[in-house]
Amino acid sequence: MWKKFVNLRRDERGMSFVFIGLGFMAFVAASTLAIDVGMFMTARSQAQNAADAGALAGATALAFNSFDDRTTGGPAVQSAINTALGNSVIGASPSTTPADVTFPAGPTGNNRVKVNVFRTGARSNAIPTLIGPLFGVPTVNIDATATAEASPANAMTCVKPFTIPDRWTEKNDPPWTTDSSFDRYDKKGNLLPNADVYVPPGQPGYSGYDSTRDKGLLLMIRAGTGNNVAPSMYYSWDMPGGSGASFYRDNIANCNTTLMHIGAEMTQEPGNMVGPTTQGIDDLIAKDPNAYWDTSKNEVHTAMSPSPRVFPIPLYDPEYFQSGKMNGRNATLKMANWIGFFVESRNGNNVYGRITPILGVVDNNAGPAPTGVFPVSIRLVQ
């Protein structure tokens, strides 16, 4: 009997099960820890996405809804908060309050929105761990921050093949209205006594359209005649990439992706483009027939984002145009700026619409956007 106990003590059979068991426990612990780490990394990425989305939404509301309203109940703060909360972090909304939305100054002015999001113990929504409690770490804190800005755009795409004059300072028959006419020179090219004044963007005292002041301004535009310069008169111009009435109409109904810059020369279309213009406008309206201008909110009401009925119209320099006509210049139109335009309706050859803020493009190969430029580009900066 004693010999059996001695043999049993020396018997090593089954020890592998002990080692396998211990190794399995270590493997499970390491796997669980890896799951925790992976979850934390996912949470950090999701929190950053929430902060990014909130900052972009805030900057967009700042540019399109109200640039001056930075109150806790204003569109910029509320858009930032609602968008951030709409992005879950490990299955739950993060915490973002009005105090977490700030407006730091940027290089081009007070046009930035900064958003902080939290899933932390201080906000009572920390992320629970799986293996962490064994090491005394039952939860972890996750937070993220992002800053976006509505920066001036130095380029534009999808512009239409008709152009209206930029706004000027009316001296001949003040004040300026949508029925005014630009009168600076007489028929001999001499400066008039009470000459109207146009100051282009980039120069002190820019006189042109402003996305805040002129938002919602009703414009009725029709084909221009002769050398008349009036807010209500457009001139058709020959866009890059093709020619003819069909190409012209298509550029109204759709998007010409050519990148345009301030200062670009525009050659007038030689033919009568009234028909293709009205047809292209009808095509646009048909793409979003239920959109309308909400006068109570002073903005476009649409189920589409954005509505195809909102588009950029290039603005020409009225001074350059009129002085060129007096001096026989061939290239009589020069792109000075752009406005956003929501087309409301068409009646005969008259097109009715409202001025509205619009997104532009930042072309890194071009120079900085001039002061006073109408469109903005929404982008993350931090």
C-alpha cells in the first residue's frame, strides 16, 4: 500500500491539464483586457466623430442661420449640441452642454466653433470596463474636442452661365435698391458728377453683397439689354467645357465642375439665351418642387440637403464692365464675387429668387480669399 502512495506521488500524468488550465485563465484574462483596450480605442474614435460632427454643424449654422447669435439657445450652439448628441459613444450619447460649445477667434475673425464631448465619471456616464474591476478600474473616462470654422472661400464651383452685377454704392440716385442702375460714366467715357461707386472685395469699404445683411433679399432677374447695369439684369456668358444652347441649359440644370476664381474674365454669349435660361430654371425647380422660402425663419425650407434650387450666381464687376464698354474692351465681364440664390419661381422671362448664404471652395493653389467674399467653406481646423 505504501508503495502505491509513493508511486502516486511520483506520477506526473495529468499535469498538462493543470498547465493548460492556468494558461487558459491567462489567455482569457489577456483577451478580456484586449477587448477593454479595443473598446476604449473605439470609444475614443466615436467621441472624436461626435465632436467633429458637432463642430461642423455649429460652424454651418453660424454661417447659414445667424452669424451673430452665439447665445445658448441660438442655432449655432443648438446645432452643435444636437449633432454631437446624435453620435453615440459605445451605445450611449455623450454629454455636451451649452458650456461645452465656445467660439474661439480664428485668423480671419470670430468664425470658429469649438465643441467638447464627454463620457466621464464627472458627467455620470463613464464607460464601464470588463476586466478592469479586477485591477480596481471599473470605469474609464473618454472625452474629445474639435474646432471647425466658416472660413472665406477663394473659389467656387457649380456656378451658373449667367451673371448679374455686384452691389455698389448708389451716389446718382440714392439709396441703392434692386431697381437702381449703375451710372458712373457718360457716353463719352467721362466720369459723371455724382458717379456711382463700386469697391471690389479685398479693398477697404467693399460695397458688394453681404451674406448677413442681404440674406432673404428678393431679386427678380431677366435678360439684360445693351450696356445696362442693373441688379435685375443678367448677361449670359460662355462657360468652359462646351458651347451651344444645350450646353448652356445643362449648366443651369446641373453642375459645371470647373473651379472658378475671383478675377476670371467672362466672355458674353453671342446668341439669345433667354429660352435655354428659362428651360434650365424650370429643370431646377422640378428637382425640388416642394421647396419654398420660409419668411418667418428667413431660410429655405426643403426636404433635400441641400436643395438643387440653391446655387451660386457669379457677380461681375460693374465698374470694369462699364469702363470697358466705353473703351472698347473685348473681355467686358470680370468675376468679382458670388452670391447664393434660391430660385422661387419663374414668370415668363423673369426669374424670382432670394439671396442666401452658400458654401464655396478653398483652393490651396490659389491665394487667400479677399476680404468681403460672400461664400464660406466649412472645415475642421483642430
